[in-house]
Amino acid sequence: MSDTNSKPTLPDRLAGNPRSPHHLEEFFEHQIGIRLNGKERKDVDEYCISEGWVKIASPRALDRRGQPMMITLKGTVEAYYL
């Protein structure tokens, strides 16, 4: 039942964190790939295609709530289903 015709169109902005207002659960039923400047990234937490950025979690730094600090990387963003 999971063919390419049943997959919804990916949004312009999507976040992996369930606390984010840009988190939409129906898109995470399928695996999503992200390319930044032509290189595939596996560590993306949030992306915006129109503004051209992705956010990744910092490896060590935490904010005051214990969540990882986010690093913004800019460039050409492509989102696709795997």
C-alpha cells in the first residue's frame, strides 16, 4: 500500500521535533532525505526550502532546558522521499 502515489507532497518547512509548530506527523510515516548543497545530510532536525536553511543539533552544547542547541546551515535545500 505504500507506493509513491500515496505519499503526500513534502512541505516547504518541516521539523522533526514534536514540540515544534512545524512538526507534521503524517510526513514521518515515510523516510525523508535532505540534501544541502548537493550533499546528503542524515542529521537534519528542521529544514526550510524557500529560505534555504537546515538546522542540525549541536554535538555537545545544550540549552537551559536540556535540549541540544541548534546550528543553522545555509545553502540549496532539497527534500525527497527515500
